[in-house]
Amino acid sequence: MGMLMAILGGIGLFLLGMQMMTGSLKELTGGFIKEWMHRFAGGTGRAIFSGAFITAIIQSSTAVTLLTIGFVSAGLLSFAQSVGIIMGANIGSTSTGWLVSLIGFKVDLQGWALPIVGFGVLLKTFLPEQNKAYGTGLAGFGLLFLGIGVLQEGMAELQHAVSFAGLTNIFLLVLIGTVMTIIMQSSSAAVATTLTALFSGVIEFEQAAYLVIGQNIGTTLTAILAAIGAGTAAKRAGLTHVLFNVGTAVLALMLTPQLLQATAAITVFIFDEFDAAFGIAIFHTLFNVLGVLVFALLIRPFIRLIEKIVPEKGNPFVQHLNPQVAKLPEVALEAVHQAIQLVLSELMQLMRMVLRDGTVDRRKVDILHGAAMEIRTFLDQIQSMPQEAFQRHVQILHTLDHVDRLLQVIEEPIGREAYQVHPGLTGRWMPLLDKAQTEMTEDEQLPELAKEFSSASGEMAAERKARRNEYYVRAAKNEAELATVLKKVDALLWFDRLIYHAWRAVARLEKAQRT
């Protein structure tokens, strides 16, 4: 009973330490990670490197996978980039095995673990709020190795109590490894447990190798859960994670003898003798690198396969908005920003059509109304925003208000006749609308577009005041029929509303971008 408690307690301490360390590292490097993923995940090679690098930093492939799903769902990463990052995260996740095998077993940190935890708690208690994560991370680091120590003690007793020599069925070992990760909800903890069991002599080297292959499969559960009920992009990213990890596992099973031979040779070359625990860390890295190389060579057909299995569907303007993205306030608002840019770009096209010949595309109007409603629903799901994000949220709500009003103006009956009543005004705004339709989705063009729409609205307001008075004067002098004058005034006011709400929508969106 004491042996079982020691094993469970060791795993618990390791998991707690890993969660604390990962959480603090995410907090300390969050801005850097988002910037890195957004800017440096270019081609396949760079995306793979980014995934491996970020995972090695925060020690959690699950966190990187969820962040990637969030980014691709928000439209901040292309699907092709997300594939590279997910593949790279698998390589980065093997760093935990290196950490445990090189430091956990070769450096005696047991005596230092508790002081490290204590010092970390002191830092968390007395440091300013913005620096408390340093203390949390340090305490987590201490707990991690304290857990390994407790786990080793339990495994040492297990070695004498139970024999696993008869457990040779490859597929059963892979299944056990998969279940270990699913239960622990952490491939890092599962790998650390396997390494500790191997180091303590509870299992053999080949058994550990097959367990690790299974643990690589088990880590896909989180991606599957994140994709349930999510949009197309998130489902594709989740399926990518599953197919890649399963494919890599199959590849590893096919080449296990060769990989184990290569592992033994590398271990002997480094240490002059075979080191089983370090060998598993090398084996874990080797088969993941091999999987990445194979899938990278087949990246285009692999992407096409995913896109065929999970086709696009739903409102095209809000396909990147899903509940998983809403959990990341800043990413969620960026996704909304991009969705509104797409909506406004389409609105410019609708404005051009109604100004050109009075045509109103009812189907597109309904789609845009639906998109605006879905954006509002999505915004309601975002919680615990920092102050900067809150201000951006306010500006986005203002933008949506003007988008709704602009759609209402386009639908007004007078709009279908305005181009005939004031043909001169119709042509005046076409160049600006052409430009806006093309450049609305380019962030760097928003400030200039806001200025041009501001000038256009001011010009239209002045025109409305002058012409309105002129028309009423002519009606008073019986130089024009009152019915004709009223129709011209209504059309004039319609033009004014149209340009005004277009200006305010673009201006508010540009302000949201600056906030």
C-alpha cells in the first residue's frame, strides 16, 4: 500500500510541478510566444522550428497545440503553418525526457528540491504581482524533481513486489502507454514515470520504448477535445495532431529495431557505456524527428487530405470564431477584428452595387447580418479581459453598431432609386469604395482609409446642407414640384447616412486596432 501511495504521490507532485512551471513560463513568455508564432511561423521549416522551440521553452506540447488551434481558429495562422507548428511541438515535447534523464537521475537534486520549493514560494509571496510567476515557476521546478525522487522510492519497492518481464506484447505496451497519457493528461508525466520505472529496474529498455510510442498517441486527446464543437480550422488542426501522432507511432513501430540500435550507438558514443534512461530520451526524439521528416516531405498531400476530410462550412466571415478561441481574450479580439474587416470589405462591394444601379444582393445582406449577430454572440463568451483588451472590445462594439446601421441603410427602398436621382454623387464615391474593398483587410491601410472616409463624410454632409436648402428654396418659388424635391432630399439624406456610417465603422475599427 505504501509503495502505491509513493508512486501516486510522486506522479502527483511531478504533475503539480509541471503545471506550475508550465503556467508560469506561459505567463512570463506569453507575449513573446504570440509574437513569435505570429511573425516567425512562415514556411514549413520555420513553423516546425517554432513549434519545437516554444514547446521546449514552456515544457508542454499540449499548451502549444491548444495555442496553435486558438491561433489558426482566429485566423492569425494559416492552416499550413499550424501543421508545421504541431509537428515541431512533438519534437519539443521530447525535451522533458532529456531533462529528467540528464538532471533528474544524474544530479542529486533530492536534497535541494524542498529548499527550491520554499524559496519559490517566498518569491511568489513577496515579489510584485507582475513578477510572482518567477516564484511559481521555481517552486514548480522543485516539486517536479521532488516528485521524481518520491516516484523512484515507490518504483524501487515495486521492482521487488511485481515482475513485468512477461509483458512483451508490443500492442499491449503501446496501449498502456496511450492510457497512461490519457489518465495523467500529460505526456511529460507519462514519459517521466516510464523513465523512472526504467531507471529503477521495474521495466526493460524495449518495454519503455513501446510505452513511449503509446504516450505519443495519448497526447492527442487534448486536441480532440479542443476541436469538438469548434470551427473548421480548429477541427482541421485537431485532426492534423491525431493523424501525425498516430502516423509517427506507426512509423516508429515499423522501425523500432533499427531505432533502438541507433539509440544504443548514440548513448555509448556519448557516455562510453549504455545508459537506458538517456537512451529512451534519444529514442523519443529520434522517432519524432523521423516522423517530422517524412510528413514534411508529404506536407502538401497531407494538407489536402485534411482539407478533404474536414471541408469548409458555415458563415465564411466568422469561420474563425469558436468557443476555444474565446478562452484567449486577446487572440479572440484579434479574430473578431479580422472578421469585421472581412464584413466591411464585403459591405464596400454592396455599397458599390447599390450606388451603381440600385442593386441589393439580399443573400449577401442576410449573410452579413448573420455574421454580425454571430460576432456579438462570440464577444459575449470572452471573459476576464485585461484593461487594454476591454477598451478594444468597446471600440469593436461601436464598429458593429455602425455595421448594422450601414446594412439597414443599404436595404432602404430609397437607395434603389438614389443613383437615378443624384447620378453625380454616385460616381463621386466609387474610387474610394473600390480602394476600401481591396485594402480593408490590410491593417496598415486602415488609418489612411479612416482619413479618406472622414473627408468623404464631411464633404457629403456639406453637400447635403447646401443642396437641401437649395431644393427647398426652389420648391418655395414653385420652380420645382414638392414631391420631386422631397424625393431628392430623401435620396440626399440616404447618401449622407451611407457615407457617414461607413466612415464611423472604419474609424472605430481603426481605433480598435490602435487600442
